[in-house]
Amino acid sequence: MNNDKFLILFNVLILLIMPFITLGVIKKTKAFWSGRKGVSILQPLYDTIKLFKKDKTISSTTSWIFNFAPAVIYTTTLFAGLFTPMIKCHSIIDVAGAFIIFSYILGLGKFFALIAAMDTGSSFEGMGASREASFTTIVEPAFFIILASLTALSGNYTFAALTDLISSNGTFGILIIIMAVVSLFIMLLVECSRVPVDDPTTHLELTMIHEVMILDNSGADLALITWANGIKMVILMALISNIIIPLNLDFNLSLILFILMFPILGIIVGTIESGIARLRMSHVFEFVFVMSSFALVVASLAAVKMYGI
Amino acid sequence: MNYYTMKNNERINLLDIPTIDFNALTAQLAASNLRPVSFFGSDWGENIKLYVILADDENKKLLVTSSLINKNIKEYDSITKENHQYHMFEREFYEQFGIKPLGHPWLKPVRKNQDNYEFFEMQGDETHQVAVGPIHAGVIEPGHFRFMCQGEKIYNLEIMLGYQHRGVEDLMLKKHSNQLAESICGDSVIAYNMAYSQIMEELSGTQITPKAKLIRRIALEMERIAIHIGDLGAILGDIAYLMGKEVYGVTRTLVINTMLEISGSRFGRGLITTGGVNFDIDDNLSKKIVDILNNVKNTVEKMTHAALKSSTVMSRLEKTGTVSLETATELNLVGMIGRSCGINLDSRFDFLDDFYKDLKRKPFKATNDAYSRFKIRYKEIIESISFVKKFLKVLEKHKQENLCVSTKDLIPNSFAISIVEGWRGEIVHVATTDETGKLSRYKIKDPSFNNWYGLSMAVRNNGISDFPLCNKGFDLSYCGFDL
């Protein structure tokens, strides 16, 4: 029972605190590659605290949707986080078919982000929303296919199966792991607006995807949205970690490994961001389609495993 | 045709310039294939005097002619109808003197009356307008960009400038100074100050020492190196290639800090004065400059090779924002942008300059796209570094000379042109004096005046998200245009 309480507390803490640390690690990595000292790893946390202290400025052309959306985005992301398997595949809520609720709750948050951006009436934000929606239409089905295939392998459609891929599936498991990790990593780059899909540090509205949708948000609203995006990143990273880390490890070892996975993935993201240029907008689709094809491979492998050839 | 032939940096008597009938002049210009360098009016008692300066680039000559226009004349047959190179010049002339060019296809405000600006508009279900500016996200100057798009594709971009009403040309007449000339366009301090100083020296008949001329040219090339390196970094920053952005940023600092050592200002403010220069370059400094430039050259070469090897960088640069040679010629694009489109103009070499005439340039293979604009900068950085080194060598022979000579009063009824190839392209200053020896007209043309329209053409049929990349490649001046 105590162990359960600890795990719940641990999950919640990871969801709330880890976004800032991971973002900080990415920033630090980028600073390292460009020969700078860089800001403190906790800078994203300080920025968020600062934003909460600031006043909101709300455009007079917006309606209630714009005011309402940040709360919805934050709540839905956090709620999806409760379904996310953390250490040893333990999630706070895990029921059969949880991945369906999980995906659609994230989808609801995305929907509000899009209509809130449209609500401002700004041509930039409309453009950003249109881009975000186009990428989502490719990313979402692929994500759905991966989660469905992986949880189907467990036999009862729960997240608990994610970590057991190698021991229960052998060589097949390794293949599935590689495919699924690459696919989810591409999703991470798309959803969290990282290079080569989006440039999180640019000031050029015309090239932005995610950033441009929140141009009109300020103060606590902006803090909630950036926090929610960090949580989304942590959720995706947790999924990747669970697929990679075997279930049969010692608890303490997997605890350390699990926590270390966030900075490691952050360093990988930061290094990619430092080494390559951003893709041309029309080429981003090709990049995102890689995720879809990998997802289909995962589905085929899972089908072969479950039903034989 | 009746023209007075003159050289760059030469004073002529104002009365030597032939005056021809206005309608005959416009008809001739419409049919002429000489490149217009300047086209401006000046008050002339009851009349308006129109000066036209054409460049005969093949024969390295400048041709000047003029026409007297009665103030009652309110319209004339547009030259632009036939010859698009006059497009901006006629718009400017109309705005300043109110003589309407009939049949001008794009007669819109240049620097005034922005409230009456009629934008080109597209109608359709999937078309949308994107308005950017005049206040931008970065720390840049004001300018309004109106995109007509279908989805992500740009059909037309219209650029409306003229937010800064500084009245530079009028200020020049009231109280001209080196400080004012330096402040016209803050990223071309040396080039503008050099053009102004040269024109003042010509108008007063002052001969400056070769030493001062050399130091000016060293500073001019240093300015080119610094800004070009900064631009390379900015281009790569726009496509989120972090390493390039940072490395070029650091390297640019080395160059402008060297300018600081020469003149006490990182942008060379206060270095050039009418009659010469204010600061000397001694042997120690000269050695230091050579060392730093060797270091800079090494870094820039390595970084450029690394960047151009990256497939993601090349995929962004190649075939983005292409301006064909035909379009570029039609629009009269000048300077570095013109060269990136295959127009081989460079006023350092086109108008005989004693110090440049023996210097070697490699031919540039223009590909007309963002890659071409990246590559031309790299080529010019490397060339300018070798120029500076050669100038420093020549400077040793002129050690004993004076830095600065005293200037005389301006000679009455004079006309002088000074064209300086700044990093952006040819900066044209033209000045006339009246019978009392006071400046009566001071006309400035920045390369941006020609090239802004090239940017509109470059982004056509490109993705709207590629606009910032094209814009950085052109890197045009708002204040050089807004005057």
C-alpha cells in the first residue's frame, strides 16, 4: 500500500517538475554545442513562476474560448498524464483500453489550442493553427496505431504491457521496440515543436507552428500552456522510456534509469537541434510520414506476433 | 543623345550639363538601354530641373543630362511603361514634385501618404492576406509587408515603407556634417560617410592624401566583411542551424572589435572626415589586423564548408526565392544582390578606382536563389580580406603622409557625383551648389531603393515560411530607403 502511495506521488511529481528540468537540459545542451555557458537548468521553472506573477493582456477581439482554452489545455494534458505509465509501467489510472481515453483527451486539448488560436482573428495564428492541424492529422493516427498495437500485445489492452516487450516477444520485441521508439521520437519532435519540425526559439512569426498559436497569450495563461507542453513532452518521453527499460529489472535500478531517461532524451533532442537546420515546411510532411510508416510496421509486427503468419 | 560624360568622383560645372526638352528626354530614356543611376528633381527658380544620371557600365562612364520643366506641367508620358528600370525613380519624382507619369503601371506612394496606399488584392475562397509589420518581433526597423497567399504559397508580396520621416536630404542642405552622413544608414556608416566626404572634397576641390584614401578603403572592406559575416549567421539562424549562427556571430565580433581598435567605434563612426581620416593605422595595428583577418578567414572557410555540407541547410537554401536574371535586369537590381542574380556590377571596379584596378576577382557563378545570396557573401568576405591585406601593404609606402588636409569652401555652381560600393551595393550621392557656393540639392540613393522590389519577386510562388530566409538573404535597409 505504501509502495502504491509512493508511486502515485512519484508519478505526479514527475509530471509536474520534470517538464522544467527536461526543457532546461535541452537549453543547456544547445548552449554547450554553441560554446556558451547557457542559462541555469531551472530557468524554465523561473520563467514560468515569473509568468504566473504577471498580468494577463487579452485582446478585445477574442471570445470566452480564448480565456477558457489555457485551462482546458493544461487540465487535459495533466489528465492524460494520469494514464501515462511511469516507473515499472505503473500509471495512476490503468484500465483496459486506457490508450483510447489517453489519445482523445490529448486530442481535446489540441482542439482547444486550435480554436483558441483561431479565436484571436490574427492571420498568423490562423496559419499556425492550420499547420498544427495538418501535422496532427498525420501524427494522431500513427500514434493511435502504435499504442493499439503495443497494448494489444499485452492481451488486455493496458499500458502495463509496454515494458515487457523483450521478455515476452524475443527478437520480435527488439524490432518492435526500435520501430516504436523511432516513431514516438518523431512524434516528440513534432508535438513539442522542436527542430527540424519547428524552431522553438525563432522570433519569425511566419515560420512558426506552435509558438505562433500562443502569440496572444500572456501571464498565467501563457505559463499554463508552456507548462502543459512540457508535460506533454514528459508524457511522450515516459512512453519511450517504458518501451526501452525492461520490466524485470530491480526496482531501484529501474527508478534511476527511468529518471535518467528524461535528461538523456533531452540531450538527444538538444543535440539534434544544434546539428541540423530546420526542414522546409513542405518537407516536414515527408518527415512526419516516416512516423506513420514506422507505426504501420509496428502494427504489422504485432499482428504477426499475435495471429501468426 | 545630348549628354555630358563624366567620371565618378568628379566635379563639373552645373552649367555644362545639357538641358534638353522634357518630352524628348523621356522618350529617349524609354528607348535607352543605359542603366539609370539617379533620377531626381531640383527646384530651379520658376521651374523644376530634372537631373538624370545614366551609367555606361561597359565603357565605365557616367552620363549626365537634365531638363527644365515648367511648374505648370502636371503630367507626362511615363518612362516606366516602356522601361521598367525607372519604376521607383518615377514614383519618387512624382511624390516629390507632383508631376504625374501617365500610364505608370504601379504608381503608389514611396515615402508619404501611407494612408492612401492601395494594396493589390486577390479574391477567392482559399486566398488569405497576411499583414506583417510595421512593428516586428525582432529589433528591426518599421516596414509593412502584405502577403497574398493561397494556403502556404505566396502569390504576391507588397512592401510598404516610409514610416520614418527623417528628411535626410533636406537636413543635408540645412547643416551637413560627417555625423549626419554616418547616421543615414547605421549599417553602412563607412560607405555613407565616404560618399559624403568624397562629394564634399570634389565640390571644394580638395585633394586628400593617398594614405587617407587607403584607410577609407580598408575601413570600407572591413565593414563589408563584418556585415557579410553577420548576415551569414543570420541566414543560418533563420533556418535554425544553431552552430552556424553562433560561429559567424562570434567571428563578426572579432571584425567589429578590430574596427574599434582602429577608430574607437565598432562601426567606424568618426573614422572618416571631410579632408581625410581621423585615425591612423600604424605598424603594430596593421600586424594585428592581418592576424585577426587570417583567423577570421580560417573560421569562415571552415564554417561555410561545414554548413554547405549539411543536407538540411542545402535543402533550405537551394531553389528558394529565385530571381531570374531577366527579372533582376528589368528591376535594375544592384550591388551584391544583383551579383547573386548574375548582374556583374561592382562600382569599385566599374568606375575606375586607382586602388582597386589591380586587384583580382574571381568570377561568380550565380544560381539566383538563397544559396547564391549565401555564396556571394562568402566569396566577398574572402576577397575583401585579401583586399585589406593588400591595402595594408600599400599603406606602408605612404607612412609619412598626412591623415587629413584642411578643406576649402564649396565652389559655386558645381555638380558632383560620388558612388561608393557599400556592402549592399552602390550608394549614390549627388550634390549641386548654387551661385553662392551653398548646397542646393543633395540626393541620396541607397541600393535598397532598387532592391526592395526584388524581394517581392523572389518570394513569389514560395512558401510563406520561406519569406524570412529570403528577407535575410536580401537584408535590405529601411532607413536607407526612408531617408
